[in-house]
Amino acid sequence: MKFGAAPLDQAKGAIMAHSQRVGERMIRKGSLLDEAAIEALRGAGRSEVICARLEPGDVPEDVAADRLATPLVSPLLARSRAATGRVNLLAEAPGLLRIDAARIDRLNTIDEALTIGTLPDYAVVAPKDLIATIKIIPFSVPGNVLSVAEALVRQGPRPMTLHPFRPLKVGLVVTELPGLKDSVTDKTIAITEARITALTGSLLPPVRCPHRQDAIGRALENLVAAGADLLLVIGASAVVDRRDVGPAGIVHAGGEILHFGMPVDPGNLICLGRIGERPALVLPGCARSPSLNGIDFVLTRLFAGVPVTPRDLMRMGVGGLLKEMETRPMPRAKAPATPRSGAAPRSAPLIAAVILGAGRSRRMAPHNKLLVSDKSGKPMIARVVDNILSSNARPILVVTGHQAEHVGHALGGRPVRYVHADDYAEGLSASLKAGIAAVPPECAAAIVCLGDMPLVTGRMIDRLLSMYDPDEGRLIVLPTFRGKQGNPMLWDRRFFAEILQISGDSGARFLVSKHTESLCEVEMADDAVLRDFDTTESLTTLPRGMRPAGVG
């Protein structure tokens, strides 16, 4: 590939290196320079242009990204279409991601043009989570370089595999001693069940028994007979030795102890055993807490069908220091995360949420769609605000106009800021501009949410927030479902001035076509991002529990 300034009469068919506005036309980075583009540049007084010209054997960036991604896809891993030299791989099921780090390293060292970034080995993922990205750095790759990479990927097993969680039945034995409050045991059971449910498992009725090895043994035998796939014991007193009461109970039930202890803190005092082919664990005291600890390292592997041997436990030390140290000057929960690269910590940008709730609801007249209550009595605008309150967006600005007092009453003192759009009758742009103008100066961006989209959850919003990255050029973030663009939309502050120039009954979506180089589309798991409810008929398509009384 040749890169650099080229005379216009030699640039036809080349790739534009940098976006340029020529009169009313924007010639975008990455576009092919056709005759019309060259004439536009020439008409603007340009005699040359910085571009990339492919040579024989060069493979364009999107084709190269597509070819490299194809052999990397494995069962339960989906892929996006190639765009700007990038293909993303996503999980299709909840499970445990395994990465062959040595092979990924080899691929990344073939040539600087080819890059593959992944989540860490043993990462726990949910459906639609981004697990890897393939990015071609220049506009093209030499064909021989790409062929080497493709051949390496196809040698041996796939370097990325997703092991789905299995719906295991789990038996739990909880021992009791005099003086131990029932509330402590109840909380322990609830926390354990939450862990198991999160991994797609189910908890058999827990068995409470005295803190004695014979009682534990009998309880385990009964749980085996009840069909338990995995056995857990948590003692009223923490296990301190492989011959302690809990491990002895496993042996009493005909099992064996494989290993005691692990280099993860909290979680040091875990005991790994088995009864027949069923794993049997004596949990450390930290399992009473919902916080991440060593038991989570073990359970995720067992639910994913990944064996856990004594050697596996011994190799969990790197990354196993989870415990908060009392001498730390700043608790980890309050300290900014340190990037793995060792770069200086960087705080997450502050992103405001602007909720548009000023419209006259003409399509649902005489009703105000935002005030329509579900069967529990919660108005639609309150459900939307509650969803956004559960996200990381702050502050939350609610733009009011039509029936502003009623909207404020419906929100009942929720921690939001109100922005009144005096000219709301002029259309959507008036509400949008009022909200954008009120975004505090300390906010780097704003996510614009519609008050009639109650199915958009806080988790969906957080996914959009996580994709915003000015350093990577992801300045406009919007959700898609099966390729169709939806809402809410996130805008970097640099676009606020353009948004404030909009007029009429339209939003800012048309600006996307002017700034495609800044756009990041995020494919979502369902169509909530496409569904607004602004007519009486549309209310019948809400989930049954969210429909107003008398509807559906």
C-alpha cells in the first residue's frame, strides 16, 4: 500500500485518509475517491490529497478483518459485520470464556497491521457481551501476511471458546451451633442461592444439621439421593483443616478430600472433595458474603463443565488477591481502576441522562402517554426514570413542558433535575435543546432518552455508556437491534453546538450521517430499543404486568 499525498489526477480509486468538507459535501475517511469526489476537491482549489493506494496483493481492511474473524468464530460465539477494519465477537450464551493466550500473542506478533484484543481467560460472560475485537490498523494488509495469520488460527483448536453454564442441581448443607442466629443462616442460604441462580443452576431444599461429621455425612447422602449434581457444605464454624468436621462429613458419606486451601484471598480455606463423580466443596467463611471471593473462581468453572483439580486451585494465585487491606489509604471501592497496561488511572467520564418528557402526546390524546399508569399504579415516566436511575448516568435531567406539574407529581421526589422547555409546543427539537443546554459543564457527554420507552433497562444504558470512548473516536453511541437503529442515543459534548441549532419537530438523528466516523453502533439482545409507546394501540403490546388497567 502506498500512503501519502497524491496528485488528484492519480488519486481516482484511492482511499481517503482524512475526512474533508468540500463545499456542501463531506468526503469521509475511508471512502473511495471517485470522479465526483476528485472534481469536488479540484473545484475547491486542491491539487493533491492524502490517500492510500492499494498495490497488487493488498487486501482491503474490511475484507481482511472479515477473513481473520471467520476462523476465530466458534460455537456460541457470534460476530458483527466488518466495518472500518473491525469485527467484534460476542457471546451467545452465559458461560465461561477460555482464551489460548499463547496463540493470541502469536497472532498479534505476526504484523503490526493485525490486532486481536480479548477479555481475560476465564472471564464470565452474559449473552451479547463483547468478548473480542479484531482490528486492522491500516487501510489494507498484504495478502501474504493475512494468509499466515489465517493458517495459524486454523492450526489446532480454536483459540477462543465459550463453555456454557449448565443448569446444575446443587445440594447445600448448613451446620448449626448453639448461639448462631437463625438470621445468619437464612442470609447464608439466600446468598448461596443467588450465586447458584446467577450461574443458571438451582438449589435443592437446603439441609440444616448439627455441626458434626456424622450429621453432615447423612445430609450429603440424602442430597445425593435427591439428585444433586454438586454438593456444598458451609459450617457454623469455619473449616481450618482437611480433617475438620466439614471435610470429615464428606468422607463419612463415602467421598474423598482432594485438596485443602487455595491462593485466593478471601477464599483461602476452601476444601475440594468429591463423592463419586460429584464435586463436594466445604466453603470458607467468606462464602457468606455476596462479594467476589475464591468460591466464585471455583463455581464458575464447575458450572461451565471445566474440571477443577488440585493443580488448578494452586494456579489461581495470580489475580487472586481480592481482599481489602486495612492499611490502604483509600478503599478500592473509592479508588479509580488502574488499567492493566500500568498507565496512570483515569476516572470514568461523567455522562448525563436527558429524558425528554415535554411533548403534548397528540397521538394518544386526550391522554398523556407519560402519565398512563400500569396495573400497579406506576406512571410510564416513573418507570423510565427508575430504569435510568439504576444506570451509571448522572445527573438525570427531566425535560418538562406539557402538563409539567403532573409529570413532576408522577415522579414523586425522585433524585432528578427538572428542565422546563417553555417552547415545547414547537416540537421535539425544543425539548432536546432545552435538555442539552442544561447539561452541566463537567459532563463529557449526554445520553438522550425518550420518556415513552419503558422497556429500556439500566443495564442496556450502561452498555451504551461503556462503549463511549473519545480516545477511540467513539463519540456517538446508539443501540441497534438486527441492524435497525434505535434509542437512546449518546452524544459527546462536541456535538452539543450542532444540536442546539436544530429546529422543528425532529431530533438529532440526522446528524449521524454527517459524523459517521464518530459513530459506534451497539447491537442489543432484544428490540426494547426500538419500541416506544405513543398510541393507545401500542399499549396492548407492553408486557402484561406493565399494561394499564383495562388494556389487554
